[in-house]
Amino acid sequence: MQAELLRWYDRSARALPWRRAPRDPYLTWVVETMSQQTRIDTVVVRLPGFLQRFPDVERLAAAEEGEVLAAWSGLGYYRRARALHAAARVVAHDLGGRWPSDVAGWLRLPGVGPYTAAAVAAQAFGVATIAVDGNVRRVGARLLGLPEPTDDEVRRALAERLLGRGAGSAAAEATRGLAGAADEGASARVAEALVELGATVCTPRRPRCDDCPLRRGCAAAAAGDPTRFPAPRRRARVQPLALHAWWVTRTDADGNERLGLERRPTDGLWGGLHGPPWRGEAPGDGRRLATFRHLLTHRRVEAVVWRTPTPPADAEVAWYRRDEALALGLAQIDRRALAALDEAER
Ligand code: SF4
């Protein structure tokens, strides 16, 4: 099964720029973090700029958090950027610049979850393990013919079939390159090939079983209706949230318009980013400029944009020219609010 999967991977994998051997741990970790909840074509476009600004873990660790958030601007899920920054500091300062080389070591870094830990350990260090994301969970559920397998069941079953007996266990995951260089390379490629297979062949609605290298051992394909696996997960309800943007501007001594922006607390929505104050209430003396709907994973923001002479009483605003504000890295909702301000002033 492994040989068929790797032959398919060599023939059919998308030519993504980071897929070259040997794998650099820093590059692999940044790619895996950026790829979570972000489309792969967006990662291809945004990755070079991030790496140009932070080419290695030392440079990332030495940056201010605001610089990292600015480089992440527009990618959303900013906690990923804050976690990258915090973990870079641990590697650079506490671990003396040495990367963990097993799954347990990666899991100890801030913000690194089971998928990322396994993906980096497999790809950059040849650890014999399987990284289970949504794509691999689907492939595993179908191969096994199980409607609701746990991630651990999927990881162990796939490791046993594709990496050999004992692979995927804690002992194997603590051991780098289990059986020499050839197997080390195979482990790295198997982990990535499964993600690729789930993304391009074993897709949620239209799996292309005729093109699949795992078809011979697939229980769901044999049963005739692979889309029954895995059983659909119950979606969390999307909560509506009414928010009002308070735009306050002033003109500086050089005649430049400056925007009043606050830096948000790190533990809330768009945490750590600069933007206009957003509040649950409208300003009493404001002029309404626009409304729009902004979708987040579990929230539907009904946004109202106001121009108002004074910021909210609890806001600590600082004043920025437009170019300075944009360089800070505004969240997408702030860019939309700024576009509404521009539109109203045209
Ligand atoms: S045979 Fe079909 S259902 Fe099974 S893993 Fe391949 S694409 Fe998915």
C-alpha cells in the first residue's frame, strides 16, 4: 500500500514551492501553521513575504508581536501568528536554537497541536507518524469504513498500514528515522501524501476512487458509497453579533488626516491588532456611514460604521496616518470599515 501511495504522490502531487528535500523545520512549521484554515493558493502567495520578513526562527523571535501580526494581516485567525511568535521565542531562547525532533517535543511549544506536531516531526525529522487533519481523517474513516473514528484510531490504523507494524506508537514517535535514511524519507512522504490525497482525490462530496492508490484496501469504496464516511459532524451554531465601528479622525500640524486606532486586548476578537474601536453600542452623536455583514467561523457580525467626534470613553486611541495604519496590519473587518469611511468621504 505504501509503494502505491508514494508512486501516486510522485506522479500527481501539486508542485508547491516548499515541497523540496531536505525539509527545513522552520519552513515546514510556518507552512503547516499558515495552512490551517487558509486556502493553499493564499499560502503560496503570502508565504514569501512572511519569510522575507522573518527568514529564520531567530529573526521571528527577535521581532515585536505587532510586526508579526502585521505580516499576518489579512490571513485571519491571528492567534496562529501570536503562537508562532511565542514558540519562536521558546526555541530561540529556552532551547538554544535547537528544534525538537519528536512529536512530544513539538507538542510542548506554545500553540502547537497534535496535527502540526506530527506533520513537522514526520516531514522535517522523518518520525514514523501520521498527521491527522480533516483530509486525513476523511481518508482514514473511508479506508476503515468507520463513521466516527477518533483521530487516534485513524493515526494508528494508517501508520500500521502505510508505515509498518509499531509505527504511530509513542515509542516510534520518539525515535527519529526508525529504520535508516530510506524509511525516514518514506515516513515524511507518506504523511504528506495522505494530506494531498484527501485534498485532491478523496474529497468530501466527489471522491475519485478510480484514481485512488488506496482503492484496493478501502472499505468505503467496497461498500459502494464512500460519501457516507465519515458521518457529518454537527456544526456549531453561528451566533449573530452586532458591532459598531467608531471612526474618529483629526488633522495634524502638517495637514494629514490621522485615524484614531486602539490596540485590542490579546484575548478577544482580533486580539493584539490595531483598529478603530468596535463596541456593542453606537456613538450617541455619530453619523452612520455604512452597514455590512462580516462572517467569522462561529460569528456573523452585523457591522455598522460610524463617524463620530469623540472615541468611546474607555478607548485608548493613538493617531495614525493612513499609510501608518495600513502598515500596522489591519484585520479584514477593519479594512472594510476603512473602505466605508473612504467611500463616505469621496
Ligand atoms: S478509494 Fe475512494 S473512498 Fe477510498 S480512500 Fe480512495 S478516494 Fe477515498
